[in-house]
Amino acid sequence: MGSLKKRSVNLAGHATSLALEPEFWAALERVARQDAVSIAALIQRIDVGRGERPLASACRVYALQRAGG
């Protein structure tokens, strides 16, 4: 996997920086297209359901889960 790519997203009215490998960004973008939502909306959805898991980890796990089924 490549080096981390950082993006800013707005979660609950707060700017948040999120660093993921480009492959995970691509996977999340595919999911967002499939679900007809923006990448920001998808990350908000992940954020709400992540519990105590760090956001970057939750995004990676979500991308893997969606890729597998």
C-alpha cells in the first residue's frame, strides 16, 4: 500500500483531518458512489457507528467489510 493521503472532512460541524492509504480512499469512494452519497456523508455514517475505535481504523474496517460482501 502507498503512503497516507490526508483529507479534511466536516463531521458534526467540526473540520477533521483523516489520513488513509490511497487504496482505502478509493474503496470508500466506490462505496459512496454505490450508495449515492458524498464521501463526507459516508464518513459521517462511519463516524456515528464507530464506537471507541479511531476514525481512520473504523474507515479501514468499513471499507474491508463492504469489499467482502
